[in-house]
Amino acid sequence: MKRIIAGVSLVELLVVLVLAGILLGAAASAYHDVMRRQQLRVAVNDLVAAIDLTRSHAIARGGPVMLGPLEPSGRDWAKGWIVFVDANGNRRPDAGEQRLFQHGPLPAGMTVVSAFSSGGTPLYLAYNGAGRSCAASNSLSARWGTLSLARGDDARNIKINMLGRLRVCDPAIDRVNCGGVND
């Protein structure tokens, strides 16, 4: 009787393991890029939703509602943001003021830069009762600008026009119409 021995040689096993390692390395890199882009997409959608909420509450209230960085100095959007009714006009959410929504910090490595027609700190975005973006000190004064979110080489700009309407664009795809933060 002849006996057939089935098995895998050590060389064959090593070749399979090397190939699996190469494929796993390529897949891990691609997965990391996909996760980075997805985190940016989620952050942009969350900020757009907060802007829409600010505008809709201003229209519903018939008066100004603000969106600003959550961080105490009001300079860093990446640490989160808050939608609130600024009763005392200092552009910061204080005790006793109505807080409508609050978003926590963004993932590490994500940056948010803002540039609006009237600068200064604390940073903010305000809407008046007509649903138009406005200055905090004067609800009839138009205020427009850009919020730019970036993670690595990927970036998205949220452009807010004089009427308070927004659009999201990718400056890598449409540099002319999307431009940078200061456009």
C-alpha cells in the first residue's frame, strides 16, 4: 500500500505569509486614508448642521442666535462649538444664557480656520431673525466668510454668503470658486 502524504512545505508557507503581509500593509494604508477622509466628512456635516440649526432657530425666534467655538477664549473651533442665544452681547455663552446645541472636540489632527468679513475674537457666526448672517453688534450688518476644515492633505471649505446661505466645496477640486480661507 502506498501512502500519500499531503502538506505544505516551509518555503510555501513563508511565501504565503510574505504575500499576506504585503497585502495587509497596503490595505492598512488605504484603510487609514479612508478613515481620515470619513472623519473630515463627518466633521463638515456636523458643522453644517450646527450652522443650519443656528439659522433656523434665529428665524423661529425672530432674533439673533449665535454659533461659536466652545473653547473659553472663543478661538479654537476644533475644540467643539456651541449654538446659543447671546443675551448680553459678549459673543460667548455665559451662565443663564440659552444653550441650544453643543458639539464636542474634533479628532486629533483636524484643524478649523475661520475668516469672516468682520474679524476679531471671539470667533462666531450669527444669524438674525430674517435668517441672514450678521454681526453680533448689529443684526442688520451683513457678515460673510469661510470656515475651512482640514485633515492632512484633505480640506473642505464652508462658504457663507451675505444672505447667510452656505455651500461646501473642496479647494483641491475647484480652486477658482472654492479658494482659500481668505477668498
